[in-house]
Amino acid sequence: MPSPQVHTYSDLRTGRLVSRYKRFFADIELDDGELITAHCANTGPMTGVCQIGSPVLVSYHPSPKRKLSYSWEAIYLDEQWIGVNTSLPNRVIGHMLEQYLLPELEPYTTVKGEVAYGNEKSRIDFLLTNGEKAGQKTYVEVKNTTWCKGKLALFPDTVTTRGQKHLRELMSVIDEDTNAALIFFINRGDCDRFAAGAEADPEYARLLKAAIAKGVKVLPCRFAIEPTKITYLGLASLEN
């Protein structure tokens, strides 16, 4: 079965990374010589994927509602494009859920995003409900992943108290009719294995192991990034 295309980029522009600063900003020199400032949606350290001088892709969104017209989408490292726009994975996963491209999460009949839940005032990325079986639900959280060691993708690349909270919340909702799932969106095509980034956040690694034991379904989803599209490559193997 061919790998499905799950996102189409429109009119990306190419350039080189000059600097990244204040978490949200990246100065980029476009191929025509113009120096622009692009929005960086990834507020983390971007371990291993923020190398000055590397080729980058940016999207252009001129609008009076935006402070910056450009968004940083991808960077070229290790002979491949790596996605860095952390606002995109939820859109891609939402499309995949609507198209039933993740059979591991079936059966469900409806998909709803950004639903309040849990004991710590969280919002789940997606809530799946099964209209054919009253009360059956699946809570789905999505995490973007770009840090790797060789072909082993790792998350997180820094301490994430928010991520720890999400793991506690997912474990708390599981019961006879309620499931929980955690999707790691591996935003590069060269990794075929996944593990918790215990070196960066030992507590997250401990909680992830506990969540798996509790019954949280972990799906490390692999994606190939190209200047025109994103393709789903299937699941990486989970090392725990």
C-alpha cells in the first residue's frame, strides 16, 4: 500500500537561516537576497535542528492580523527536510483522523478538537467518540518530535512540565469505556524507532512508562517532509 500524502504545502519560499532568537523569531535570508523575519512556532530548544546557515523553507501569509507575514516551516539537515512548524502536526493529524488513516484508533464516528478535560484543567487535542457504542471515547494527545540520535527519535528535548501533566491526565481518564492515546509526530523521515528523551526529562520518561503500563496507547507516527508535501510513513517501533 503506497504511503498516503497527508498535507500539501503551497508556494513555499527557500532561504538560509541567519539567526533564531527570543524563541518566536527567525531571521532568514531568502534566495533572492531579501532578509526577512519569520515566526518560529517551536518555542523549545530545537535540539539538533537549529543550525545557522542551513537551507530553510518558509510560508508567506500576508495579513493585517499577523505581526509577521512569514512562518518557518522546515530546515534541511542530514540530507533531508525536517519540519519545525509545531502548529502543523495537529492539523495533519486532524485530517488523518477525518480520513480514518490511523486504524489503531478505530472504531470512532466523530472527531472533536480542543476539548476541556482532566483534573488539572487541560485541553485534549482530539476527542474521538463512537456513536455505535454509547459512552465509548478516546482522548488523543499529539506531540511534535524532531530530536533524534541516529535513527532513534526522542521526546522531549527539554524538561516539559506541560507534557508531564498531559501524561497524568491521559492516565486519569482511562476506564472501561474510555481510552487514551498519545501520538508522537516524528517530523522527519529518517527515524524508525522512538523512545522517551530520558536524558532531557527523566520524569517524563518515568511517566510515559507508567502511562503505557496503565493502557495509554502510544503511536510514534513517521512522516517524510518535502517542499511540496508531507507523507505518512507508518509507525516507528516503540522502545520503552
